[in-house]
Amino acid sequence: MTKEEIFEKIQSVLVDSFELDPSCVVPTAHLMDDLDLDSIDAIDLAVAIERETSLDISEEELRSLRIVQDAVDLIERRLAEA
């Protein structure tokens, strides 16, 4: 899976799960400040990503996600390890 495909999956999850405007979901968007996600939303995002990618995201990894690109990089790294 390419970075672009991973980004598209994450963008789709964010748009569908949190009713966000797709134009707001860019790699540099801050999950909390720009997209208004809270800690509960972050857990929901992790669950959705796990469902889409069949990866388990640890609590530590979840806490490290600040911007959309962080999620893309995490998934890319984890898929490469698998």
C-alpha cells in the first residue's frame, strides 16, 4: 500500500466517522486543533484504522499521533514491518 493509498484510507475514515469536510483533511492537519478531535475521537479513529488495515495500534502509538501525516507514517511503517 502506497503512502497516497494510506492517506486516502485515513481521509475516508475521518470524513465518514467525524463528518469532516474532505478539503480540511490534509496531511498537515492537526487532529485536535484543526479537526477538533478529542481523546474519545482519537480512540474511535484508532479503532477505525485498525479495522481498515488489520493492524493493532498501541496506546503509546495512538498518543504519538498529532497530525494526519503521523497516522500515515505509522501505518506505512507498521505495514512494512508485517
